[in-house]
Amino acid sequence: MFEVRKTLTYYGFLLLLRQIREFLETLGSVGVNFYKVLKYIILFRIKPKELITQSKRFAYDSLPISLSIVGMTSAIIAMQLAPELARQGGADYTGTLSALVMVRELAVVMSGFAIISMVGSSFASEIASMAVTEQIAAMEVLRVDPIEYLIVPRVVAGFLFMPVVFIISTTFGLICAGYVSHWTAELSLLNYITSLWHGLYIRDIFIAMLKSAVFGGTIALISSSCGYSAKGGAKEVGLATTKAVVWSFLAIAVWDFIFASIFYL
């Protein structure tokens, strides 16, 4: 028995069990908080001042990094796509393909990654710091519900304003792709815009806006829940932030698969 405990297989098995336990604990914490948040939203118990503050973080503070990531990614794709289509005689389809890729997948996913990196991580570290310094316990002593005050405004702000970030970043990404296509494949901007309209469908736009709203609410809920459940000291604040980022990335991938299965399968 002593020899088995020294093997890499044994340590790998323990690591797997630890990861499964952390996943189930996080899933349970998120589920409980989602139920409480949904209850407060239905009862319309939302703090207006806090909602405005968190909305600014989603819709304004995160916009530069979202535009940078989506703009650069769309430019890189157009840089490789447009010359190849031009060689195959299909340069006029550059706008159509760019619109399909950007609206259906690229813009909303990349915006979600930007939101996780900047807003989600700050939510987790902020609330975790409050938890480990017993500020949340003090709120409970004063009969202030931390869920209502801390998590509800963040989730509502994410749900409402992530679509705004998506619309702005998508528009910027399509503009970047158009100029890069004009530069690399000598495609006129008029042809690009004409081709662009053939790839834009109202259905795809509404689906992407719904997806972005779900992404925003999920990121805020997971990040806040990971911070809220933190216990200990400064080390746990870092672990809660890391956990929030990792599980938020995973949640976006899962939600993206679900939306693709429902609407495009």
C-alpha cells in the first residue's frame, strides 16, 4: 500500500478526484446563487446605483480590450481569407464569409474572452477580498443580503450590456476586415459592403445577441460565486480568481456548443 502511494498514477488519481470535487463544489455554489439571483430579479429587488456602476464596467471599461481583440482577430482572418478567395475567383464572397464568421461565432466568443479577462477576474478578486476580510460577514450582521447587493447587479449588468459590447465589437471587426481585404486582395470597399449584406441575417444577429446576453450573465454569476465562496487569506483570493477565469472559459465553450446545437444543427 505504501508503494502504491508513491506512484505517479496514484498522485494523478488524487489530482483528478480533487478537480472533480472542485468542479462539483463550484457547480453547486453557482446553482444556489443563480436561484437566489433569479428570485431577486423576479421580485425586482435590484440596487439601481450598483447596477449603473457595474454596467459601466461591462459596457465602457471593457470596450477597448474587446475592440482590440475582435479587430485584430478579424483582420488576421481577412488577411488570410481574402487573397485565397481572390486566387480562386471568389473575392466577392469575402464580405459574406466575414459576416458569417464574425456574427455567428468570432465576435461574441472573443468579446466573452475579453470580458472574462478584465471584468470577470476583477469581480472574483473583489468579492473574494471582501469575503476573506469578513466584509461580507459584516454585511450579514447588518442584515444586508450580500447576494442582493453584490451579485444581482453584476449578473443583470452582464446580461443587459454584453450584447452592447457584441454589437460595437462586431461592427468594428467587420470594418477592420473590409480594409484588410481591400489592402491584401484589392477588393473594393463597395464590393465588400455589397457582399457583406448577403452574409448578414437578422436571425443570426438575434441569436448572437441572445448568446452574448447569456455569456455576460454567466460570466458575472460564475466570477461572483467563486469570489463569494472564498475562505482563508490572500492565497485564496488568487485561487478564487483563477477558478473564476477557468470555469468562465469552460462555461462559454459549453454554452456556445449548446447554442450551435439548438440553432444550427
